[in-house]
Amino acid sequence: MSIARPYQQVDVFSSGPYSGNGLAVVLNGEDLTDEQMLNFANWTNLAETAFLLPATEPTADYRVRIFTTTTELPFAGHPTLGAAHAWLQSGGVPKNPAGIIQQCGAGLIEVRRVPTGGSSDLERLAFKAPALVRTGELEPDVLEWAISGLGLAPEDVLAHQWLVNGPNFAGLLLRDADLVLGLEPDYQALQGLEVGVIGAFTNAGIPAPSYDPQTRSERPAGAREELRAVSAADERRSSQRFRNVVTGAPADYEVRAFIPGEGLPEDPATGSLNAGFGIWLTESGLAPENYTVRQGTRLGRSAILHVDRSGADVWISGHAVTCIEGVVHLP
């Protein structure tokens, strides 16, 4: 016999309607087995699905389990904010007015509201980036693997680092945002390696190459429609080299996250990756202590993430909005 469980689908890091990363949230995950959770997460076909449960730690407000379509994660960024948003929307009240304490496989994660002035609709949620469990430069063979699979030249990479805080990202700082946007990854070559890339916008506004939709035959097997750069000949014929692909707020950096082997090989907005980048780049002086990121452009999205260092802590924030609300029938 199935039980009607409260359910929300939340758009996280959104800069406008349906512009961020969707998250399924089952607000009562009690009595579900691991297999049932994974099967439902696979059925949603979203990047992640979160199940809320009573906390087992006395200081935590609730516990969350996070599943991709294929596995469980100890931590992920956009499910952290999306779960917190859904919990608040469903009437959750934090034990401590200073913020929410979320229990997950990686431990206790602090989530705060970030007032931005005006109505509560403008409020952002922020999570404190968990410590990296693996850091240091990529091994030479891993770096070559990433460079080859992304079609880069060695001189395109300014710096590189392991960014492991749940997902296992190999992080690359590239010479600029245009290079990030122009990447055409070989997902077959990258199988087994999760890669995140970041590049700074070097001129005003949010310039981006012109893109045309891929044909079905050009897309990786199992992947949804992405966008690809037009040919160099078409680019030269254009009277304007750049145009905005989507409407979005200005950002300092462009980020892309490639996760071969998942149903969606490119993620539209990745809190965990940006948390890793935030710790690494601000700590090493490769980025300012406060900056903004745009992600998902090649997928037709315009997710916006805010990265802010406060002392030893790095916070990742963004908007979240409930797009679908109701019940889901699960055993």
C-alpha cells in the first residue's frame, strides 16, 4: 500500500523562472528503503532527489539523504539549499534563529537566510562550504585525461586542484569564460572522471558565443539537448561576435560541471563544485573573496551563485523557488 507523501520540486540557484537546477524533495522519507529511494530518484530523471527525515543529531533540525539517478551522495550543494527551502516552505522552524542545521552524510551543514532587501521573495539561502576531504594538484595523468577529454591545450589551464567534498571533482581554472563556454567535451573519453571548469569574464557584461541547438545525432547517448557553438565561418559572417544566449544577471565567472555516466552529463548548477572552487580560489588568492558565478548557459539556463568568504568560512548562496507542490505516492 502506497503512502501519499508531501512533495516539492524546487528550482535552485534560479535567476528567473525555471532557470536554475531542479530538485525533487520528498518531505517525509521515513520507512523508505535505500532501494525505494534510489528507484524514485532514478524515475524523476533529475540531477538529485532529496528525502527529508527526522534528525538523529540533537542540534540538527532535520536529516537529508541525497540521491542522483544512480547513487547516494554524502553531500551536494543544490540539494542542501533546495531541501532547506522546501523544509521552510512546509512550515519548518529552526531550533536556532541564527540558521538551519542540516544533517547529511557529510555531517552537519549550516544554512542561513541572506536578506537582499525588499520583499522576502528576494531572500537568498546560503550554506557553509564543508571542508574539502581531498585537495592538492591533479596528478599528471589525471590532468592529461581532463585536458584531452575537454579538447584543451595545456596552456589553457592556469591552475588545477582536486575538489572533493562529496562529489569527486577535478577542478580546472581556465584562462577566460569564453573558453569555458566553447568547450565540447568528449564524454566517452571522460568516463570515470568528474570535471569542473571555471573562467573569468574579461570584459563588461556577460558576453557569450552564439549557439545553435545540437541535432539528436550529435548528442551523447542518453543526454538531453545541449547547445553548441556555431562554426568559425558562421561566426566570421556575423556582424556581432557575441550575443547573450539567455537573459541573466551579470556574473564574474562562468562555470561548467561535467559528470559523465549520469543521465545528465552536464549539470546546470552545482553547489558542491562552486563550494570547492570558492575554498580553493579565495584561499590561494586566485579569486576575490566575494564573486558571482553563472552556470548552465550551454544548457539554456542562467543559474546564478554567490560565493562569499567570511574569515575562514566560505558561503555559497542563491535563490530557490518551489515550482511544483503536492504529494507523491510511495510505499
